[in-house]
Amino acid sequence: MSNFIGTGHNPDGPDLPLGLGMQLAQNPKAMKAFGKMTNMEKSKMIAHIQASKTGDEAKTRLAQAVHDLGENKI
């Protein structure tokens, strides 16, 4: 069993980490863009955020990902 959050056994796509879900809920444009992504794209984004070495790096990556989604850069 893996401790990797975001790639659970959800048949509809990757499980959404709580922090990402909260950030997306505060940015409707980003949430809409995230919803249009493929499951593979979502998984890659989640993996990129979770590959952070520190909590601060994870927060930075999360904020950047949500910002880029909101600005249609992803």
C-alpha cells in the first residue's frame, strides 16, 4: 500500500489532496481549468506538488499550480 496521496483507487481519476481542493475552491477559474484536465495531467500535477522536499516547497508548488490554472497557463 502506498502513502502517496492523490493516486488512490478512485476509478474516476486521481484523488484530490485536501490542500489542492481547498485552493481550487477559492479560485473558480482554476477549478474549472483543473476540471478540464485529463486524469493523466491531474496525476502529473499532483505528483509534481508531492515531490517537494519540504513543506514550504510544496506550498510554493501548490500556489504556483493553482495560479497557473487560474491564468490558463496549464
